[in-house]
Amino acid sequence: MTVEELKIRLKQNSNIALIDVREEYEVNICKIASSLNLPMSIFTAHFSNLPKDKELIVYCHHGIRSQAAVNFLKQQGYSQVKNLEGGINQWAIKIDQTMRRY
């Protein structure tokens, strides 16, 4: 999913859950509002707490860790899960230029 598509979906109040797999120190720098933080360091131990009644949009800094999380979730039977292309970095570049980048 592109950042532009996510922006539209958020405005439409779609039935989605944003999952941020970055570590806490990264989330302290910047985050997309209403995201749930589930860092990769504990992801496989706690993924079952993720909502099953929503489409999951997973993101990280650039989209690499989140793609691994998406692949894992699909292997666990989650079908409505997508990676945010370019991660929060692309969000900051294209959607929210006021967001702090790192």
C-alpha cells in the first residue's frame, strides 16, 4: 500500500489497524497517529494480540522490517495484511512534511 492510499483510507475511517514494528526509541522520534507499536524484537511472541477483524497495515522506517512482519502474518493465516511501501520515511516525505525524519 502506498502512503497516498493510506492517507485516503484513514480519511475514510476504513476498518484498518496501523501496526508500527519499529523499536520504542524510533517511535519516540515520530509516529503516525493511532498506530499500535509492536516492535520486531517481540513481534513473533505477541502477534496473536493483533486484531483479526481489521485490515492490518504494517509499517517501519523504510518498509523492510514491516515486509518481513507481513510475510510472517500471512504464514500465520492473516489474509488482510499489507505493507506500507517506503514506511514512515515516505509518509514524512509525501504526506506530513512537518514530521521529524531520521
